[in-house]
Amino acid sequence: MSGVRTDPPRNGEVAAGTADGGVETSRHDAPSRPLHHPADGPPPRSGEDLRGDFPGLTPGWHYLDTAATAQKPQAVIDACTRAMGRDYATVHRGVYARSADMTLAYEAARRRIAAFIGGCEEQCVFVRGATEAINLVAYSHPRKGRVLLSLLEHHSNIVPWQLAGWEIDVCPLTADGRIDLDAAERMLTPDHSMVALAHVSNVLGSPLDVPRAAELAHRVSAELLIDGCQAVPRLPVDVAALGCDYYVFSGHKLYGPTGIGVLWSDKLDALPPWQGGGSMIDRVTFERTTYAPAPTRFEAGTPAIVEALGLAAAADYVAGIGVAAIHAHECALVARLREQLARRNSIALFGPDDSAGIVSFAMAGVHPHDIGTILDESGVAIRAGHHCAQPLMEHLGVPATARASFGLYSNDDDVAALIDGLARVERIFG
Ligand SMILES: Cc1ncc(COP(=O)(O)O)c(C=O)c1O
């Protein structure tokens, strides 16, 4: 890890506990100053310090599948254990003190997550994950019509639009694997009511110029939904500055638990309820039901209480390191890995050089599943497959790719182990 920084406080931001038990503000935008400054407090922690926070990172195991799901720091595990044990009770219903306390904690978690992405609490709906968030918008949007997607989208940002009956247009990619916003500009018409794009590709790592995408969408009165699954753990995200209308992500990729994610929008009031049930109502009769205001209107049933508190602990932990520092660290690892892969004649690299934390590649004459299996024998865990992006695979002309993805705990040893493992694959197939 190149540096661990205490980020500057943000206007009106709530303070939250850090992994160390201290108090930390949660602003994580990149400041225009060195990553660590003496005024920031304790000196940076090293990569090995951070690895010690993750019990899942067992010695000798090189985890390079963080884009699929991140390992969990002890602080998140502890927060979930407390919420499931000593503090456990339902929320929003009980008249007893434990339930009232849990309700406060659940709503504090919402505030924490909202602050983490630069939004307000009433704009953040807790959902099961990005998949559920996109389904929610696709099904309940009042202007169902044409949506512009891109060739690199995850199936989660394709299939919900199909199922909900939208007409789909597909924006092509540039030669280096970015969403081609010049093409998007030519394609967008007033018929489009939605543009839905990945902030960072889960296969290529390509980052999107979100403010420009927002400007293009709004020019034709369309709205912009951003799939932030791969961006939130590795890029500073400020939804207000991005200018999008919806931002979605999954907690388990942000070092938090599975089963929890976030739909952020400043347009929630315009969305009718999606799923019906307890909690999301104002008053129910057999003749007519009225609904709670957003975000509660979108949280039918008993929510994922433990997971919400775990996600807030994850946001604290990540903010305590600084997303800008994580981004710089992952960029350095990507550069080293790409440079070493590029030297091998057998390897074809996909995606742009400024890929955020993710490197996809293929090896001539070897199926990615074989690469993954042989690497596993050397204790290197990568992902091999279509990565839930079959249209992109078709575009790349491959059935699958091998993908290494980094997290805040990744280090040079992981890169070296991967390169050694690939040399072994070459020997076996060579
Ligand atoms: C870019 C992107 N979008 C959406 C998803 C779906 O996330 P989840 O399965 O957590 O809902 C993923 C997960 O891999 C992803 O990488």
C-alpha cells in the first residue's frame, strides 16, 4: 500500500468510527495534495499491515478476484457479529429500547453510506445489491421506453432492461475498450429516456467519463444510471459532482457483506413503489394503500439490518485508508502487471492502460479455465470466464478471458506469484 491517509473533512459530513475505533470523517475525494501529510496524523500503514486486517487472506494465498467480491476486514466482521449478537433486534417496529437503538443504528448506516458517496440519506435505498437496484429502476421507472446501454455492460445492466420491456440500443467501444461517448452522442435521441452505463468495466477496468455521459443524456432529456459496482471500491465517488440521476453498487465489492447494496438517486420521489409489503406503506386498507416517502417506500419487508451495519463499517474502514490512496495503489499494481504481461508473447491484453484495478488477458492456445485451474495449484486465485459480460466476449472474439483484479490489500507478491504461475502454464502447454 503506497499510503494511508486521513481525508479532509467534508462540509456537513457525519463523523463515524474508524476501524481503529477512532473518529473519522468520511470524505474520500481526491485532494490536490500529497497522499500523506504530517498533519494527517499517524504515518501510513504498510500493505502488510492492511493484509493483517483481513482474516480471509491466508498465508501463501494470492487473492486476485476482488472484482468478484472483496475480502472482509475484521472491523466489518466484528460489526456484523455485534449486530447479529449483542445488539440484534428488528428495526422500525419495536417499542422496546433495543429495537429503537437498532433503528437508530440502521438509519445511521444509511447516513454513513450516503456521506461516503456524497449523497443525502433520503436519497439512498438499501437494496440487496446492484442487480436489485437496476431491476428496481428498470421496472418502476415511469418513462419506460428506450435505453442506451454499452457493449461492455455486466448482464445485471442488460437483462433487467430486457425483462422490464425497454427498447435497447447499444453504444460501441473505442479501440482501447472504453465506452465510446462520441458514438453515444450521435446515437442519443429524444426517444431515449434512460442511459445506463458502467462507471468501471468489470472486465476491462475502463473508467467512464461520467460527467460527460450525464451531459449527453440530459441534452436529450434522458436520465443517466451509473453502475458503480467496480468504481465505488477503487475510485473517489461523489454523486453530486458526477451529475448522474441514479448510482448503484453492491456492498460486498466494497469490503462489506453480501446481501446489501445501494440505490442512490435524487429522483426517488418520481418513482412509484416497486415491491409491496410491510414497512413501505403509510396506510393499508383493502380498498386503497398509501405509501411511505422515499427511501422507505422502496424497502418492503424486514431489511438486511446486520448487512447494513456491516456496510457502514466497511465504508468507515475504506475511508480510513482513503479511496484516492487505494486507487493510486491499484493503478501502480495494474501498471506493473500489464507491463510484465506485455513482455510475454503468448499473452493478449485487453482494456486500456489506465484500467482501474482490473486486468483481463488471454493466453494463446490455452482456455482461461485451464489458466485458472493451474494458477490455483500455485495458490493464485483469478477469475476465468465470461464475467457476466457475454456481449463483450463476443465483441472481443473470445469465449472467456482470464482476469486478475486487485484490492487495497493486494501487493507485489501477488503480481509476482501470478507471473510465476503463468510461466508454469506456458511450460505445461508449451
Ligand atoms: C460492473 C458490475 N455490475 C453489476 C454487478 C452485479 O453485482 P451483484 O451481483 O452484487 O448484484 C457486478 C458484479 O460482478 C459488476 O461487476
